[in-house]
Amino acid sequence: MALLSIKDLRVHIATPNGTAHALNGVSLDVDEHEIVGLIGETGAGKSLTAWSVLGLLGPRARVVEGTAEFEGTDLVSMSERRRRRLRGKDVAVIVQNPRGALDPLRSVGRQIAETNRRHRGAGRKAAKENAIRALRDVGISDPARRAKAFAHQLSGGMAQRVLIALAMINEPKLIIADEPTTGLDLTVQAQILDLLRARVDATGSAVLLITHDLGVVANYCDRVAVMFAGRIVEQGTIAQIFGNPRHPYTQALVKASRETLDETVSEETDRSEPPNLVDLPSGCHYRFRCPLAADVCATPVPEVEVGGGHRALCHFPGDAARDPGAAASVRAETVERVGP
Amino acid sequence: MSEHIEARGIVKTFSVRGSRAPVRAVNGVDIVIPRGRTLGLVGESGSGKSTVGRCLLRLLEPTEGTVRHGEHDVLAMKPETLRRHRARAAMVFQDPYESLNPRMRIRSVVEEPLMLHTDLEPSARRRRAAELMRLVRLEEFHLDRFPHELSGGQLQRIGIARALATDPEFLVLDEPTSSLDLSVRAGVLRLLKRLQRELGITFLFISHDLTTVAAMSDEVAVMYLGTVIEKGPAAEVLGNPQHPYSQALLSAALSVDPEGRRVRHVLEGETPSPVDLPPGCPLASRCPLVRNDCRLAVPPLFEVSEGHGAACVRVPEGTNVLPAVGPVPIVTAS
Ligand SMILES: Nc1ncnc2c1ncn2[C@@H]1O[C@H](COP(=O)(O)OP(=O)(O)O)[C@@H](O)[C@H]1O
Ligand SMILES: Nc1ncnc2c1ncn2[C@@H]1O[C@H](COP(=O)(O)OP(=O)(O)O)[C@@H](O)[C@H]1O
Ligand code: SF4
Ligand code: SF4
Ligand SMILES: [Mg+2]
Ligand SMILES: [Mg+2]
């Protein structure tokens, strides 16, 4: 049984223009010992997936269907009281805007120590020591002094590390991290991701890592799920998704990540409008942008298992790959184009 | 020499409320770009890249230094000369949503610089707007839309069209693709390259993304805490970094095709604040190779090879290589 198992999650949002169908049947598992990347363009529904699971949706958004089981218990239908007890203890969150997530009125050390006392019953002195150790673990030098600082006194990178210390202090089984390193210096990003990875490997905890950086995914994740217009359109291991993407949207992403800006490629008109969530196209949501779109794409899309847990939501999931010989030659071509 | 843009000794300080000491955002930077070429400016957030870009366009008044654009002394220009100069040089901003007025139709966005800096008639402005849309590969009907109806990539093309409206010879591109989704980023970059080739424009390309900078730049300058700590031909600086900060930065870059294990150079701690800068090398508080003479004065760029310099006192004796930590195992490839 997976640690976290999201099944057919659907979320509607009331907007002035009508009901936005923001999540349209998201299914995703996260196992112990793994970091699962969740990628996709802005507005695809990545953050909404996280917030639905955590019970943190705003007033206008509502889960209309689906479950998110954590260790077998559904988080969606759980009482907010129980969910709150779980958050900060077994399930922790790291958000993108760290200063906004910290309490401006309590020192960061006190915030970390208090959550440790509340959820793990640590004594006052032990909690304080734990907090300082947690700050040191996230690479903060002179942690005893830094523990006395308030959120507004910290740089963005420092505040993000504090938030990670806060998330890790109670040794959660699952961490949901929404763009945790976006906007940080690369040298700091590397420290933080190394830390997450080491924690997962050592303790068996798991991370759902929302990011738009494919380099982060390729270097730190075990598996990856690709989102488009509120659906997971493809998921698989890093090797499967980067080596042999099957959904046209994933193919475009992976190709773009290796873009060498070859100017001989013909430039077409840019038709990348985001899909209108109030009035989604029937069938495949990607069909207005898809180079392979055919009539059948306006009918419900099947999720196709293309091998070894690798799944794609498409009527034509990677035509080339039906014939192993052709697939190999496509890969060889990619390697040649990208160079060694 | 056919240097097109040449700035020397740029210093920019900001006074901040509640603090007597000013923020020293840029601390003595030289920028030289030949006509039709691209200088990539990299560095972490807060290192002073945007401030340098704005000083070159005189959107900010530098506290010290000189800026030349061709034969023009930009900082000596009187208001009317400067207004006309604005047609020659423009800026493209990072966030296309934030930099465009949401209630303005795209047509007004694109035509605005023509109204401000040229004497074109309305009919000529309309023709130019249509021409600009073709130039950035968008269909003309987008002119009648509002910003929220376009994708990020399309809006950034609008930002570029607007910057190109007056046919400028120099563009400061401030993180033009950083807020864009990967699926549209390459298209915008390719567009910029073509425009440069067709129109012969000089670029200052600001980014914290090393892959993008590598793809776009002829030369690269790396900034840290308001100073350029390394610069040279793009392949040299990105492929053979000599300053300890550049070494750490490049070793932390993540390839989408990791090769199993990688060697890493680690810098502990955080960048200090640009208020009350200590004298000497800006990296001294974090550098594992620091020694006494690092703290005496800001090191000049020492030549590594022709056109490639690094501002580290250890460069001349070749003891400037950071110790490697690792190799760090890559866990994926399952
Ligand atoms: N509170 C809200 N009110 C209205 N629309 C929302 C709200 N939250 C999210 N949305 C919409 O839901 C969609 C998914 O958003 P989000 O999950 O934030 O995307 P991502 O994190 O992938 O960029 C977007 O179109 C967004 O505009
Ligand atoms: N108007 C301003 N007032 C005060 N400080 C500023 C202002 N603009 C920039 N700074 C400071 O100057 C430094 C450099 O900023 P910036 O040029 O925006 O860096 P970058 O573009 O590399 O992120 C930062 O410390 C920033 O906080
Ligand atoms: S279902 Fe059709 S339109 Fe959708 S991604 Fe597949 S080929 Fe393209
Ligand atoms: S000058 Fe000194 S402190 Fe600065 S990078 Fe070189 S060795 Fe390090
Ligand atoms: Mg989000
Ligand atoms: Mg900037």
C-alpha cells in the first residue's frame, strides 16, 4: 500500500465566469523512500493538488469527488480537527513563500520548538535543543543565534531553510513541498535538495515535490507525474519519462529542456493559450495545442499503460514506441541532436 | 574598437529608511558589449543585475561611473535628448503579467512607446503594430485582446514587440524567460536570437539560469554582491570557471541528463547583505580559500586567458580551485 494514494480527485472553483474545473480526476501514488516530482505549466493544478490533500483549499474551491488516502485513511473526508493534528506531525508542508508562512511575532526558534512540543510532546529544554539542531541540519551557521531571529530579519534563502527545519522537526512521514527552491541561489538550492534527499534515504519518509525545474526532477526524484489542465497526463520513472516520453505534452517539455536553440528549426505561430477551465474542450484537454490531434481526440481519453508502471493519457501514446526498433532510433536521434 | 555599449566604474547606492548606511547594490562594475553581440549577466537574486541593467538605460541614475552608447554619453544627456534616446534602447522585463497593465488592450501596450518616443500618425502606428506582431510570430487578432487572455509565452512576445516598437539598437533583457513555462521558453529564446541576427541588436541578457545564458551569450559576466567577479567568453566562463564562487555556482547547476555522479563544490552560509560591505573580496565571509590579503581591497580581474578574467587573489598563482565535496551520488536512473 502506498503511503499517499490520491484517487480521481476533482476540484471545482467558483469564479465570476462560472465553475472552473481545476482538477479533473487526479490519481497519483507516493511510496515510502521516494521523491515524486509533480510538474506542469502554471495553472495546471499542481498547488491545488497539494492543498486538496492537506485540506487547505480556500473558500471558493471544493473537492467534488475523489479520495487522498494517507496510510489508508482518507484525508479528504477526515475532520479538520484530525487533519490539523496530522499536519505538522506526520504530514508536513513546505510552501514557496517562506516569509508569509512564518509567524511574524514569534522568533523562528520558538516556532520550531513549539511545534515539536505540541506534536511530539518534547519537553521545553529538549524542544529548544531540537530546534537548534534542526536549524543546523538545514545548513544554518550559528543556529543558536539565528533561532532568536524573526521572519522579517531573514533573507529569502534563510527563511526557506527555516521553513524546512520547521517541516522536518517532527520527522514527518510525508513532506509536500511546493516549489521549495524556486528563487533561491543555486548553491543554496543544492544544499536544500541534498538535505531532503538524504532525509528520505535515511528515514524512509517520502516527498511530493512540486517544481517546474526538470533539472531538479532529473537529479532528485525517483518518479515524476506530468500535469496538464487538472489531469496527470503521464507518469513514470525518471528514466521512462526523460528517455521515452509518450504524451505529446511531455515530449514537448522534455525536448524544450534539451533545447540547443537550433535556429534552423522553423518558428511557428505561438498558440500556447492556457485552456479555459470554465469551458474545457471535450476529450483531450491538450488537443488545441497538440500536433498529433485527430478527430478521435475529442472523445474521452484512455489512460494507457505503456510498460512498467509508465502510463500516458492519450489516444496515440507515442506512436513510434509501438515498434521497439523505431523507438530505439528515435532515442538515438535525440542523443545525436543533444550531443554527448 | 566597435564597442557599442561601454560602462565604466558603475556604482549605485540606495538609501533605505531606518538605516544610516546605504545599500551598495552595485559596487564598481564595467560592462562592455560590441555591437550586435550578447553579454550574459548571471548571479544570484540580489547580486545587482537588474540595477546594472537599469543604469545602462538610465532608468536609474548611477551614483558613480560613465555610460556610453555608441558615440553618445548617456549620463550627460539633457531631458529632451534623453527622451529621443529612449527610442534607441529598451528593456524587456521578467514578469509579463506584472509589467503590463491588465486593463489595456494589447494594441495599446504595443503602440505606447510609439506615442511616447516618436511622431508617428495613428495609421502608421497601426501598421507598425501589425508588423511587430509578425516579427514576434503572433497572429494579429491578439492585438484586440487583453493580457489575461494570453499565455505567459505569448505575453512575453508582446513585451518584446513593445520593446522593439521604436526599432532600438540595444535591449536589456531582464530575466525574460524566468517566469515562463518550459514548453514556451525555447520558442521565446529562439525568437530573440533571430531578432538579433536580423536586426543586429546588442543584448544585455540578464538571467540566473545558466543553461539559458549559455545558449544566448557570446560573453558572460558573473556577479556577486554588486561586483563582477568573473567574465570572459561564454564557453570559457561556463566551462572552465576560475573564481571560487563561479565554481560553486556551476557545480550546483542541474543537468536534465545527469551522468550518475557529480562532483560538487560547496559554499557554506549565506550571502551577506549589501549594507556595510566590508572591504576586500565580497566572497571572503564564505570562501574556504580565504586568506589575509583577500580582505584588503576588492581584487581586480586577473587574466586567466585572453579575455577571461577572475577577481580572486589566488588566480595568478593558480591556487584558486575549490576543494570538491562528493562525488554526490545521483539516486535516479532506476
Ligand atoms: N482560490 C482560487 N480562486 C480561483 N481560481 C483558483 C484559485 N486557486 C487556484 N485557482 C485556479 O486553479 C488553477 C490551478 O491553479 P494552481 O494549482 O495554483 O496551479 P499551479 O500550481 O500548477 O500553477 C489555475 O487556473 C488557478 O487560476
Ligand atoms: N530601489 C531600491 N531601494 C533599495 N534597495 C534596492 C532597490 N533596488 C534594489 N535594491 C537592492 O539592491 C540589491 C541589488 O538588487 P537587484 O539589482 O534587483 O539584484 P538582482 O537583479 O541581481 O536580483 C539588492 O540587495 C536589492 O535589495
Ligand atoms: S489524445 Fe490526441 S490531442 Fe490529446 S495528446 Fe493525445 S494525440 Fe494529442
Ligand atoms: S580573493 Fe580570497 S576570498 Fe575571494 S574568492 Fe579568492 S580566495 Fe576566496
Ligand atoms: Mg503553484
Ligand atoms: Mg533582478
